Amino acid sequence: YGEVKRAKLLFLGNGRAGKSYLAVRLYCQINQSPFDDACPYWRYTQDSTHGIQFLDIKDFQAGKKGFKKKCDLHFWDFGGQEIYHSTHRHFVRNGSVFILVWNPNQDGQSQATDRFDHIDSLQPPSYWFDYLHSECPYENPMVAVVCSDHREPGQNRDAVQEQQLKEKYRKQFFDQISPKDAERLSNGNSFFMINSMDETGEIKELMEW
């Protein structure tokens, strides 16, 4: 039997949280290609995802420092609409790596409407962790949380303001999940703040994670 040299990275979160922008941004970063309509997956950023979108990266260097191997990396960008959650369960399995994209502006809201006037339910962070634990009951799934910081283009902050905002959002997120999940995220340094639209935030830190 040959060695399986592929890895799966799954993007989860509410609809319109910023999953597709992040997935395409990471694809372009890894391939050192422009983040524009020349990207083969650019169309994914133009509308809300319905179902699953796939992005494939050949010969990705995966693993810990000093122990990296080439593999085929597959991004699975899941539509966040509630109607698809039961379908996702067929693909969410032990051994996968997950990125939970959270838009703090959606906190406290129960519904969102897309440009086609489709109404969708919005779920709190605890829902997504319960979802992962139910689908991966025999292990602690490897999860990174990305706070999709939707600042306006050109709206810059200095390092102190950036850190203060991250701590604010971090507390806001951690207050909504179990202490055990919060501790696991803290120990793994796996909470990141990124604005995928203008390439600001901790994109490189996420890639190293």
C-alpha cells in the first residue's frame, strides 16, 4: 500500500462570514499569485457559497518545521447556510483540519439576507464547536479560528490598536464557547484576526499554523 500524500482543510462558519475570501486569499498566498480575476478560483469571491467549493494545491509543503513533506492540499469551502449543515456531515471526519471563520459583526443576530433575499439563520460560535465534537467524537479536532476583521479599505491601525482589538474580539469569542475549547485554542495559539479583502492581519501566522 502506498503512502497517502494529501491533506484536507475545511472552512466552516456562518454564511457571509468571509470563508471564500479567506480560502482564495490563502490559495493565492501559497501559490504566490495575484489576488485578482486571474486566479482560477476568483469567481468564488463574487457571491455567497452554496453547497461546497473546492480549491486544490499541488505539492504543498505540509507538516511541522523540520518534518515537512509534499502533499496535495485540498480546501473544502462549505456554504454556511443552515440548509447545508446536514449535508456537510457526510464530509466532516476525524483527521481533517478545520478553519472556523467568525464575523463578530454577526454576533447577536439571528438571521442574515443575501443579495437574492434568501434568509439564513446565523449560529453562535458554540454551535460550530458542538458540531465538530459531534462529528469527531474520538479526538480533539485541529481547529483554528479566524476573526474576519472587515475594516474599510485603507483604514489602518497601529500595532497597539491592532492588539487591543484582537484581545477584544478574542474575549468576545471565548465567552461564547466552553472553557475547555477556549483553553485548547489558547494553548494552540490558534485565534487569528484577518481581513481577506485587503490582505491585512495574521495571514502569514495562519499559514505557519
